[in-house]
Amino acid sequence: MYLFKMEVDSSEGALIVILAAENEEQAFEEMDQHVERHFLYPPELKEVAIVEKKRITAGTAYVIETRKD
């Protein structure tokens, strides 16, 4: 099992999706479902990219930096 960090460019703006999946194909399928459930009206997905992929072990995590402009 892997932990994926995905960047999504959508009609609603930029999204970061972090999810667990067995492989990249499953990660893309799960990402679609999660984005659809998150919004009242699912946005158009323009571009999706896997940014990082880590094997899940105790303590596996991502640090997501946010900027105040």
C-alpha cells in the first residue's frame, strides 16, 4: 500500500489530494471519487499529477506548506 500526494488543476482551482492506494491506477480512480464527493457540483479536472508516492509504514506523512500572500 502506498500514500500518494496528487496535485489537481480543476475548474474550481488547484487541489491537493492525499490518499492511500495499492497502485497508481487505483490512486487515480480513488482521487476522482473523492473530488466528486467533495464538491456539490463536481469540477472539471484539467490536469492531475502524482507528485509523491511513499510506501505506507508507521509514521509515513506529508508536510504541506501553505503560503499567506
